[in-house]
Amino acid sequence: MEKFKGSKRAIALLCALVLVFSTAMTGCSVKKITKKTPTGSDDSIIIGDGYDEDEPTTIVVGDDGKSYVVDSEGNSVVYTPTSTAVIQGGNNSGVVVTNSTQAVKTTTKGNTANTTTKKSTTPATTKETTTVMSTSDVYNSLAFQRKYGFNKMYDDMARFANFYLDTIRVYFEYDDKFWLIEFWKGEYAMASVGCEIGFYNVNADEQYSLFGKTYRDVYEEKGAESIAYKSVPDEDAMYCSMKLWQYVKSTDAKPVPRINFPRTKCWWAADFENAVLEKHSDRTTLVMVGTVEFPSAAMRDCFTDGLDSKGFKSVASGSITSYDKCDAYAVKGNEVTVGWRYHNDGSQVSDGE
């Protein structure tokens, strides 16, 4: 019987790893690269805002272990995006890279076939100096999840994919739109720990159903959680950043740092690192600090009102930078930083451990 249980768990783990790997590979695809010829140069690549399905790009991994973005013509740039180089919301500042061609042997992700591409030897330059993200960061406007928006049911179903998550869901109305800003932290498919921030909204007076009801009708009749929200359009994307620490054992005096996701303009930000929880049922061993920069004080206040209603306390100093201030928030201008450990809006219960 014990052997059977072990085999069953191993199969579940394998399936979960395949699911996570497929999701990560799909979600981390990169923006369209278009080749242009600016004045004074006949060989450059510009990472643009547009996307042309007829000329897809891929991410390839070279023999040197580095990732490259490759367009349909074989042009490539080293895949080291920054907060202004690749933006989920699509407000790309533009990155111009001189393409000093050097052939490299690369392997396309998800495909074992080897292809020869060009490697850029000149580093990218941006309009501002920023921290380079790791390749585990997810922030792309083309991530397939964007088209499906968000509904509370997604969180309710997460544990069936071996995602053990805690959540903060803040609902509010602002500028004739119903908003949801959600934070996640937890263990993903028994393979990694991570954190996320997502931005979603709908136009309040837009028709919601075939019966002529608007989002406002449904919101007022059944509540904020009943609505299927849309991922925010580019113009509603916001700057955010995240940090995550883990108490590897619940008895540890100090946690170890896991994630440092730098300031990035996003519709959804996520990062995952290889680790597991001591117990699936105890996500309080993870401490997340997330910062969101709002476009106005009025919208900021709507968000903090939601945090107040959940029992989060305002920090008078106006600063939260580490794991020592939990279930609290700090306001600096239109920026709100949340320190989070214990709160959970999710419906998940103990897994019996």
C-alpha cells in the first residue's frame, strides 16, 4: 500500500512539473523583433512594441547557457530584458542593439532541433539605468494568460494543479471601472515557491450578459467576487516590484531571500524560484513585500481602504523594505508597499499534513 501511494504521488508530481514547465515556457515568450535600418547603420535590431503573427519570434538557449530572442530572419539579441526594455503593458521605451553577427549554435525551447542564429555582441542600452531581471521573471504582454483575465474560481481550482497559494484580493471602483488587484504567494506544483501581482478591471457600465445586465448590475446584485475580470489594457498597466523571503523551517529565526523582482510596468508580474514549503498547508513561512505605484492619490486611497478592511495596518514611517513588518502597508506619495505574511483571502484549507 505504501509503495502504491508513493508511485501515485510520483506520477502526480511528474504531471504537475510538465504543467508548470509548459505554462512557464508559453508565458515567457518575448515581444516581436523587427529589423530596421536607421540612418548611419545598416545592421541593427530594434525590439519594438508591435507584434506580427506572420513573423513570430522565439527564445532559444545557446550552448553558452544564455538565452537569445530570435526573429524569423535569424537575427538575435541576448535575452536580458530590463524594466524599460520589455514591459507587459506594451509601453516599450525601445531598445536598439547593434547586431555584430556571430554564429552561435542554439536550441529552441520545447524543441530539440539545433539551429544556427546570430548573436549580438553589443549590450542593449535603454533610456534609464535599471536592474537586469532574471530569466524566471514573467512580465510579457504576450503571455497567454492575459486573454483569460481573472475570476475567483481560478484560485479555488489552483490546488488541483498542486498550487498551494495564499492571496490578497482588493476590489474597488475607480474611474467608472471595477478593479481587482491581487497578490499571490505560495508553492507551485511542488517544485517552486513564488509570488505574483495582477491587475484586472472591467468597465462598470459595459454589458455583462446576454440578458442585458451590465457589470454594475452584477456587481451590486452578487458582489465583487462574482465578476469575471479582464486583464488591464496597456494604458492601465502600473509599475510594481516584489520581494519574497522563506523560512525554510517554521522554527528558523530568519528567512532566506528567494525573489527580488525589480520595478517594472506590468499588467501581471510573477517570479518563481526552485524551493518547496515545509508543509503545503503553511504558506506563512513565506513573506512577501510588494509595491504598487498608482496613477493618482484617489486610486491609491481606494486600494488602501481595501487593505484596511482586511485588517492590514498602516505603518507610520512610510517604509517597508524587509520581512520584519507583516500584514501592514506603507504609503509614500502614490506608492503603496505591502508587507504580507499571515493574511489569506483564499478558500484553500489544510492539506492534512
